Amino acid sequence: MSFLAYLAGTAGLLLGVALIAVPAVLFGRRLLPGWSGPAFWVALLVIAVAVAITAGLALGTFGLLHGWSFLLLLALVAAASWHWRGKLDTTTGEGPEREGGLVHVPAGRLLTWAAFAIAALAFGAFSVGIRIKYGTGMTGFDSTWYHGPFAAGFAQSADTFSLQYLAPQFLSWFYPQNSELVHSFGVLAYGNDLLSPLINTFWFGGCLLAAWCVGRPYGGAPVSMAGVAIVLASAAMADQAGEARNDIVGTFFVLAALAVLINAAAGGRRLTIGPALVVAVAAGLAAGTKVNFIPAAFAIGIGALVLCEAPLRRRASAVVAGGLLVGGGYWYLRNLVHSGNPLPWINQVGPLGLPGPDQDVGGRDAGSVWGYLTDTSVIGDWFLPGLADGFGDGWLILLALSVAAFVLCLGRDSGPARRIGAAVGIALVLAWLVAPTSASGPAGEPNGFVSGLRYLAPALAVSMALLGSAVGTRGGNFRWLAMAAIALLAPFTISFSGDWSFAQVLGGVLVGGAAFLLMVAGRALYRHGMTGFVPKVAIGASVLVLAVLAGQVVQKSYFENRYASPDFTTAGLGAAFAWAQGVEDEAIAGNATRQYPLFGRFLDNRVQFIGIHRAHAGFVKPETCEEFRQAVADGDYRYLVVTLDRPSPKRDFPREVDWIADDPAVRQVLREEPTVVYELNGKPDPALCR
């Protein structure tokens, strides 16, 4: 990407952010009159994301999601909200214990600095993964299987309502895709995935800010922030760094919903319509990000209704239901239209007998933690060591703190908002327990347990955020005791890979140190303020210029190295990925589960898994030579990539090679075990199958 193209993309991105900020701030003032400070910032983030996603879906439903149309619609929304700004209610709260209408119990400076240090250490470790991926491209399995292809598909097709059929595992084309839509906005800006490895950094920061707000009304903000920081930087969540994984995204929305809920209800207050709507939208955004957040979203929505003022509950019911639908209902409605079922993984269940694809979900052998709770050998041989792998050698202390937080928040002396927070955390735990991939693997050998701990991590993040609110009102000694426990856990819970080089570790330390200084400086500026318009503009402009220049250095290096020598898959498929970086604007068919690198350096290749469509939006692999050749012939493809996803002791190359190799329409351009790339000079003929 040339420097001018990079500047143009950056200008478009900044313009989009500015246009989103206008309605976000104005809607925020309307819905949360008198709010200010960190809790209001969290609400603004939720509203801003909701504005961007809603605008993207409004266009994408009709196949109109382009960069220019997206900016045009945002400009219209900003202009309309500005036109009606005079109707905003800008009343402010009163009282010595209220800041911007919110209850605020200050925490001590040393306690705050301790939290900043732990959060900086966690962010420093998280940043190493980001910098690694800027040297290789995203390599995580899920990023290359469906997160990346969904984002690239949105940007290519301008369509969000049609299903993108990927490898027929877990019916992935039905997944909710709020997170991937956000990634597609970066693709629309730059024409590539330059922003994608960085995006989860913002969700990381958003989680810390929301956690701070959960504990803030009770004087436990530092404890909440530090506790959530070590969970986010644990090995269970390490694959979120530099990837398009969305567990951290859903975690942010849940924490944000609880932050607004708890701050709105602190001091014995009841929720009004505005805060209830923001809470519901945040919960809906979580459900629209990942299916396992649906129980938490419903728990949050019910909690918001319970906390509403009694005369408002009938109206609030409609508002909360609407907020949940706005945040996440789109994807489930899309599934209903295409398959007849909003949750196609469950069919012919219940009195409605909803339809769904009649096919095996494929992928790993299903297994839930719930199914093994009475199997002591699996617990001892797999679960206990797995918890240590996911959350460090101090996992038992971490779990004890989490349980203590839930117990304290459910106690008689806790307010209803914190009880709802505990209920949300428990809902997340239950979702993890019954998830069909939380203990996947052969019977009695749940080798997918550690990977499935990312479904438990959001529950631990909620519990650690609540820990600050639980101990905050019990005095300084309890806060320091909780902080000491978190500090003791930090070196064991935060994931430090033995594969990191000295330079990578040093870079993480420097990033962590810079993050600590920024947090300290930011707190000082917030508490004491900065007078004068000119200094604010000068600082903002300086930071922006430095960020843009740094981004140019990063993007130049990134596109020189992106998937240049992939070593995260088989040698043959890695060679195909490297080959695809030199292919532009071509149609590529294939049978690889991991297909994102085939989209090319600038995501302009059109990539499609070769499959056969079935009733109710089903999609399966061809099982015969005739079916395979016909599926290839039905598409207008230039290249065909056939491979094994992993080495097999039974064969060196996939059966599809035997099916297609002798067809006169194909010409071999790359062959390395277990992968062959063909150029198509015509349409394969099913009649020639032997």
C-alpha cells in the first residue's frame, strides 16, 4: 500500500470515527442526562459501536455497504442528530458524593497506581502477540477459518444479509457477526486488513475501563480493573491478541452493560428509560457477537427491567426488548429467514419444531464440561491440569476470588444491581458448562478443554470486576488484601510465552511502561483538568501525527511480511497461502478449512469453499468425484486449491486430487504435500470421472 493510499484510508477512518462520535455524544446526553466521567465514556463507546453496526447493517441488508455509502449514511445520521440537538436534556446531578449525577467513592492514589501497574503489565504481555501478528499476518485457527473470511466477504460483496458458506463445520455461516462487521469497516477504509491485528487492543482497553466503572461507585475501581486485566492477559485469552477472535469483544459488551447498570442503580436509585436502553443495547451487542453470550444478555435484560422504576416497567419492557434486538437480533433474524430457525444448531426441538439443516455439525468431537462433572478421572487428568494451563498455577486462588465475589454480591447487604451482576456471571458459567465444545475431544479425552476455557474467561472477568465493588465498601484493608492477592496472581496468571525472543519481551516491557505512564498522566489530567483550547489541540494533533507516522512504518513492514512464509499449518497449505499473496482479483475455490490467506494481500480474491447446498441453508462436502467436479464447474473460478487440513497417515494428498487431476480443464501450478493448486482453463466435466 502506497503512502498516499495509507493517508487516504486513515483520513476516511478518522472521518468515520468523527461522524460516529457526533450522534453517540448527542444520544448519550439524551439517554443519560447529567452523566459524565468514566461511566459516561463506557456508555458512549456502546452507543458509538451500536451506531456504526446499525448503519453497516442497514446498508449491508441491501448490498450497499461500501466505504463511500457508509460515510454518507454516517454523515446523514450525524447531521440529523445535530439538527435535533436542542431537544437534549442536559440536567446535571447534585450532591457532594455525586460526580455528573453518579455515585463516586474515590480510591486511594497508591491503590490506583498498583492497579495501573498490573494493568500495564497485562497490556504489555498482550501487546507482544499483536506485534508478532504484524510480522506474520493473523494465524489463529478461527481467524483464518471464519472471522477473517466473514470480514473480507462483507467488504467484497457489500452484503451482510446473505450467508457466507465456509467449511461445513459447526454451521459457522450462521454465527452472529458483530465483531467481524467491525473488522470489515477497517477493510473498507484501507482495502486490506491493516487494522485487524490491532482492533482487539481497543476492546482490551474498553474492558479495563468498564471494569473500573463497575467498582467505582463503591471505592473498588482499582481492584476491579486489576482483576479483569489478569484474566484478559491469561493463556486462555492470549489468542485474542493480534487476532480477530471475538471472545474479548463479547466480554467488553457484558462488562459495559454491567458498568452502566451498576452506576445507574448505585445509591439505591432505580433505572429510568435511558440507562435501561443503553444496558439492553450493550447486552444485545454481546449476543450479536457470540452465541454463548445469549444467556448473559437475557440475564442483563431481565435485570434492567427489575431495576426500572415501577411506573416505567411496561414501557421499559418494550425498550429493553428493542435494545436487545437492535444490538444482536439481526443475525438471528437472518438465520430465521434463510433456514427457518434463528438457532439452526437446534432443530426439531420444542413445541415449535423449528427446521434446520439436516447435517452433522462436524469439526471436533462434541463434549461439554457438564457431561464430565461426575467423571473423577477426567477431572483429575484433564480439567485440573487444563485450568493451570489456561489460568496459571494460581488458578485455584483466582477461582476462589471469583466465587467470593459472587457470594459477596449475592449477600443480603449487597444492592440489587450487584446481585444482577452476579447472576450474569453465573449465567456465563452455566453457558460454559453446557457448551458442546467446552470439553471437546474423543470420549474420555477432552483435549479441547483448554481451548474451551475462553468461554469461562468472560465469567471470571465479570467476577473480578464485581470483586472490587464487593470489597470496596468494606474498608481499605479489604481493598488492599484483594489487590495483594491479584498482584500475587499476576506473574502466574498473565501469559508469558517461552517462545518469545528477548527483543519481544523487551518490547512488551516498554509498551507496558508507556501504558503505565499514560494511565497516570490521564488520571492526573482528568482530576485536575487542562485549561486552554490551544494546549488541547496541540497535544491532540501531536499524538495524531505520531500515530499516523508510526502506522506508516508498521503497514510497510506488515505487507512485506504478511503470510510470506507461513509456518502455522502444513507445508503445502503454507506454500499455497504464500502463493496467494501474489494473486490479485481472482476467484479461488478450495476445500481448506483455513482459507483467509487465500484472499490475498489486499483481500481482493474471491474465495469459496467447494460444497453442495442442502435444504434450510445446509452446506456439505461433495462425497463423489461427480459432485466435486460439478460444484467446481458451477462456479466461475480461476484457481482451485485442494488440500488436507492436517497430515494424514492414510494418504499424502486429499481424495479430491484423484478426482480432478486428469481433467483437461485443470493445470497444476503448485504441488507440495498435502496441497495442490490448479489453474482452471475451463469447467471440469463430471462425465469424465472414472
